[in-house]
Amino acid sequence: MITEYIVNRVRDIMDSMTKMWASFMGMGLMIAASFLITFARVKLKGFFRVVVSIVAFLLLLVSIVYMLLSIL
């Protein structure tokens, strides 16, 4: 019930161009997360590695939300 309401609201609000930009944002954030996690594992150690890895994980979560919004 609630999920159906959210899907219908997103369909009403987002036109095709907005969905396209949301998918581009999702892809860009996924690429940024990939580069950050690679950089953290190769170049960093200790506390900074953990912080950059957490930031990369958060970017990945946000990118998943953008990608889900773009397919509704």
C-alpha cells in the first residue's frame, strides 16, 4: 500500500528528463565511490582509510537510491 503510493507519487513528479538526470547522478556517484574505495585500499592506511571507505560506502548508498528513483 505505502510502496504503491510512493511509486505513484514518483511517477507523477518525475518526467523522463528528470529520470535521465537521476540515472546519470547515480552512475556518477557509483564511479566516484569506486575510485574512492580503490584509492583508500591502495594509498591510505589507518584512520584515513576507514574514513574514505565510509564516505565511499555512503556515496554508493545514495547512488542506489538515485538509480531506483530513475527506474520507477
